[in-house]
Amino acid sequence: MSKYAQGTLVRMLEVARAEVGTIEGPKNNQTKYGAFTQRDFLPWCGSYLMWCAHEAGVSIPDVVSTIDGAAHFKANRRWYDSPMVGDLVFFAWDNPNVIQHVGLVIRIATNQIVTCEGNTAPPTGSQSNGGQVMLKSRPTGARSGIAGYGRPVYKLPIAPPIKPISTPAPASKGITKP
């Protein structure tokens, strides 16, 4: 049971991070994420995010096709050039007009973002079909391959009830009541 409310950014981050270390298999591109989206055995970075969003109660467009997912964010004016935590980051490494991969921004630092991504690999492997859920540190800027950021609408966190502060009665300083 999560301590975070469904539909919130913190719940989405919690769900995504809990999946780090998951690997595909036994067959290539076979995952619970692909089974969830009914697109098993296909590259699954978008299926991973769709599964995470579902588990977290967050509504996102279908990003299994990264190109269609980015187009949806653009058409709905939810596409940005600068990241915020919780954004979906779309990558176009080989051709700036062909989006190949998507991840979730979990931290922003100077000239880099930290992401949670499905179907990626260590630096020497395929970044858009690598077979595992990983945390990645990605550079930002002109040569980063980042096409843009899609910003989901998250619910505001539900604050815990505020307990009234009880003030102790002032001391009587030796005066007693009759």
C-alpha cells in the first residue's frame, strides 16, 4: 500500500522507480508491460510508461508509439522544451524528426536529467531497445537527442489532515481556585 495518493506525481515516481531492474524475457521484448498494452514482443519503453501510469492512476496518452504519443502532447499544448520532474522525455537520436524512445524525468541537474526508462541498456547497449528498466543520466542540450518533453496532468497531492495545536493552559503561579 502506497502512502501517496493515486494520480499524483509522487505516486508515478514511486511506481516507476519500483520497476528498476526488471528485464524482459524469456523472449525478446516480452514483458508484463507489453502484455498490459496488448503489444507484447514490440519495443516496450512506451508500454512501460503506460503500465506505470495505470498503476499510479495517472492519465497519459498512448505512448507505445513514441511518435504518436509526442504528437498527442503537441496537439494538446502539453509539449515543452525544458524539463520538469514527472515529464515524459522523448528521444530522437538518429533523426530529429523520428522519435525512438521515451522515459520519465525523475530528477533535473545542471546540463542533465535523470530518467527512469524501460527497454534501455547500459551505455554500450541499445538505448531504445536494450531490454531492461534502468535509471539513466542523460545530457540535455543541442546534441542530447532530446526531442522534447510531454507534460502529463497530475493531481495535486492530498495533504494529510492538520492536527490542531493544543496550547497548554497557563500555569497558575501559586494562585489556587477556591
